[in-house]
Amino acid sequence: TSQYFPLVDGARYDYMYTSGPWATSTTIMHSGQTWAGASGLTAMHTSYTCVAGVPCAPDATDFYRMDPDGMHYFGGTGANATGSQYSMMSYTSPEWLMKNPVAPGTMMAGGGYQNMETWGTGVMGTGSMMGSQSYMSSYQALALETVSTPAGTFSNALHVREQRGSGYVREAWYAPNVGMVKMMDATNVAVLTGYTIPGAVAQPGGGAAPLAFTPMTGLWWNPNESGSGYNIQIQQGILVATMYS
């Protein structure tokens, strides 16, 4: 399953949100990290752009490692929903995000999935502000599906249904040699808008990886060209650009 969750140093993923408090986000991977005594981890640092007028967490860093039995999540640090308080969580028993190998089921006519593989694990951890946590997490490899996003159409994307404890359920789609291309939970829906993966990584359908294109919100100008500038605003997949001249 390493092809569905490639941990490549310097890889960048840009996402657009069609619901929830975030407008866009950018995730960059950093390998060779250590967290809470565990080494050989890859850190995924995500920066978020909030929807105008809506408070949200500005960033988060999470730590992962691909072991022989699959992908494990070791915890991380980030802010609460309003971005006003930071906390950290380190798992003494990491969460088992993706089984290796995994046998996806098949989608049946009329809806539903058949012969999907399931796995689960008990998760335990402590945090600086959140206190101790203990819950069961369970996962289902529903099927291989085709997913269309602004970054392209990805075939054979592994659809995984995640349930952490009794209160959080998430659907995630992982494309071969790319990673997560779509995610949805009760609040957020995110789709991939662009990505860059260093090295010779094969792309779905062949060809080179597309360059990520996510314009940065803000006011841009050249101090050597007085009187001209650009203001760019992006929210929920809509870009508005104003030119001053």
C-alpha cells in the first residue's frame, strides 16, 4: 500500500475545500523526523487559508511512518477549531491508517460494497492540553474507484472509510503514486488541486506530475514599478483578481 500513501521528502499537495471553515490548504512533507521518541517518521505540515470571516486552525503538523504492516499515524500538533489554542498529541500505540497488504472490495450495483477488508486497532496517547485519550479505530477498504478533481482524474483510487472512536467518520480516496486526492467528513470536503512529487514518480496515465497551481491570496506589487499591483483572493474554488495601474 506504499503506492497509495507515498512519503516523499519535499512532496507538496494543494487542496481546495467545498465546505467547512477552510478555503484552501497546502501540505508539504519532511522526512527523517522524530516525534515522541519514534524515529524515521515523515512530517506532513499543512497550512490553511480560512474562509473570510470564519475562524479556523491556521496550521497543523502530523507524523507518519510506513511499516511492514502498513501506514501508522504517531500524532502531531495543531490548533483548535478557532485557532486560539495549540495542543499536541503523541500516541503510545500509533493508529493503523492503512493495512499492508490490503484487499479492497467491489462496488455493487445500486450502492454498497462487497467483500471489503476491515482492520482496526486500539489507540492510546497523551497530549499537553487534551489530556489522555484512548479509543478504538476501525477502517474499511471499500473499493477501487475513479475520482475526478481539479488536479486530474485518477483511476483505481483506494476508497477507505475511517472511524475513530464513536464520533468521527471520514471518507478518503488515495490514488496510486500520488496520495490522498479527496477527503470528506461531516464538516469538510477537500479535493486535490495540484501536486508536485520530487523524483521519477510514475503518474496515473503516464506523463510528468502536473505543477501545482494555487495562487497565493494577498496584495502583490513591485516596488520598482510604482502605481501598479495585484490583489488576489481565493475562496471555495473561486478566484477574484484586481489589477491596479
